Amino acid sequence: MRRIIPVALSIAGFDPDSGAGVVADIRTFNSLGVYGVAVVTVVTAQNTYRGYAIQPLDPGIVVAQLRALREDIGFDAVKVGMVYTRELVEVISRELSDFEGPIVVDPLMKAKSGVELISEDALDALKNKLLHIATLVTPNKFEAEVLAETSIQTIEDAKRAAAIISREYGVEAVLVKGGHLKPCCIDILYFRGRYYEFWGKPSRGCYHGTGCILSSAITALLAKGYELVEAVKKAKKHVEYAIRYGPPIGRGWCPADPLAPLEIDAERYRVLTDIVEAVKMLEHASHLVSKYVPEVGMQVAMSLPARYASSPSDVAAIPGRIRADGCRLIYRLPPEFGVSSHLARAILTAMEFQPDIRAAINIAYSPEIIRAAEKLGYIVSYYDRREEPPELKRVEGATIPWGIRRAVERAGGKVPDIVYHLGDVGKEPMIVVFARSASEAASKLLRILWSIYG
């Protein structure tokens, strides 16, 4: 009977900064809808820029961990990472020799922090025993050079090395990771006599643990029943997300984040839900709010967290904006991402100064709103469109970022609660209410209106 949820096993070392090893593997399994279990082989003392110590576990406890899992939960696919000693390689190879599912071996030899991840005698055992039971081996350029005993400088070199590794060690599939190849970012898969090329683009981001994430993502997808070539393709895309959205922490190589796709989906839901709540709040006081709907319409917008926000497509708002019909607020569609331009750019600019200020509402300018906001203690600032440099006026979309920066400067470097401008030729005077969330922006606006109308 097929499991309700597939299970993948990581046999690897422990990295205390969670960027690599079993922690990164489990996070990757979970991010792809696979339940992760782990056998720890080695405990390391390292961080993002330096390695301090390595303590291999006794082979007996490693075997005990593995057998405990096999007799109870079981697993559908295995990823083997850091093994370090010959004794560990031998017992793991023996214990997995009768496993009928896919086994992915990531032949780790050296960490980005400089830590040596395998001893010399263990490398011989890896070549002669562990690789012979592997379904797929995933060496980087340098590891592939060691295994194939050949120099790799070009794509053709990588292809030749992959074929050598497959032939010499009886591995059905070899994926040579090409992050260090020229041209950059091509992975070469040799599988059943055929070559497959997986191209990527160089990108800024976090790279600690990317090898672990790639091999564990492939393992997870194989556990779910994907064919190997498709699993590699999807896993590479998963790693690209992890690199792009890795948290910029530590003094060295910051860790990639395999949970980023899940986190982004969750944040998108939270943003959309919060905008809906904010609009409901405004509708409940529509007899007040409708007085201040601009001729161009009112907008309620909110961005993804700063870590995930880089353009207006990462900001959600109401399609077509909100209009006033007498004392009613009307709009046609629920919030979507990428439908705001002006307010989205205002929010993204504010986030440059305070990343937690992620939302805004625009209303028509009114002196009474400004006076009431100041009386309530809100920080109020402004920009004058007449001061905008001519060269910026000629650039589409440059006015609002310039204006918000000017208002922040006038407020002493802090994002104001209220930013206004008095318009220009063909430009309606406007007020923007900033806040940490759309519902908080709505609360600020309603508080101001209630202070005016009681």
C-alpha cells in the first residue's frame, strides 16, 4: 500500500548553523511535501565562515539509528551526505545494500567554510562500496575531478567525467554540478547513456548548503515517484529559489533557504487576507471614508516581507482601485499581486528605510486630515513636486520614489505615518498613510477620521 505521505531519509552530518547537513535536508524534504527522517553520522563545530572541529559518531550508534527507522517508519528514498570515516562508509553501505528504493549519494569532500568532510581512507571506501549501491551521485566540479581522476574545465570535460564515474563505479546516474564551470551554472546529468543539460543563471544570494539542498530535493522528488530527469529539473529550480531568498545572516557564506517557496506562498496568503480585512474596515466606515476617495480612486496595498520583495509584482492591491458611489465604497475584484504601480513604488521605497513598513492607503489631500493626524501624534511629512529634478521628471515612475525619499529625509530618516503632496500640473494632491500592514493603515486612517467627526 502506498503511503499517504512519502518518507525520505537523510544520512549526514550535523551543521550547527543549519545551512547544510541533516537540518538542511529535513527542511528541504518538508518543503517538498515529504516527511523527513535522519541518521546523524558526524557532529561538526562550524559556522558560515570557519570550521572548528569534527566528531564522527560511533558506527554502532549510526547503525542503531538506521535500524530503528527501518523497523518502524521505513523510507522511500535515501540521501547520503557526510560520512567522513571508512568505518561509517562501510556500515552504511552494508545496511543499505538490500534497500530497493533510490539512493542519492552527495560525495562531500570539503565545506565552503574550509572543513574537510571526508578522510582519505573513507574516500577509498566511498569509491569501492558506497557508490556501487547508489542510484545517483551528485559531485561538484572538484569532487568529480577526484572521482574521475581527470581535470574538468569545460562542459565536455564534465560530460566525460560523468561517464567515467558511471562506468568505473557502476552508478546508473551521475550529476556533475557546474557552479564552478565556465560558462557558469550548467549541471550535467549522465543517465543511461544519455546526457542532459540543466542551465541556470548566476544570481546574487546565499549559497551555503546548496549542494545539500539539491541532492535532498532530488531525493524528496524521487520519494514522491518522479522520474529521475524530471526530479533533477525540479530540484534545480527549487535550489534557485533557495539561493535567491536565503537569509543574509552570518559573517561568511549565508545559508540558502529551501523553505522559501513555502514561506512565500504563506506570506502571499497573509497579505491578501490582510488587505481584505482592511477594505472591510473601510467599508464599515464608508460614510466617512467616501469623502476622501481621490478622483483617480483609492488604493489599499501591501507588500510581501522585505526579504521577498523586489518589484511592484511583489505588492498586492485592489485591481482598478476603490471608487466612491455616494456614501458607498465600490470595487470589482479582490486583491491581487502586481496590479498597483504608484502605491507599490511608494511602499517599496519606504521599505528601503524601514523594512517593516509594508503597507499604505492613499486618499485625497485635505488640510483637516493633516491637522488631525498631527494632533494625534502621527509623524507627518511631505514632498513638493516642484522641487523634483528635471532629469527625474523625464523618467517614468521616478517621481514617487524620489518624493518618498524626500519626505523621509524631512522626517529625520524615519518613515512618516503620513506623507502628502499638493499636486502639480495634471497631478491630484494626495495623502498616503503608511503602516506595517494594510489593516494597521486602515486603523490609522479611521482613527484620524473619527477624531474629526467624533
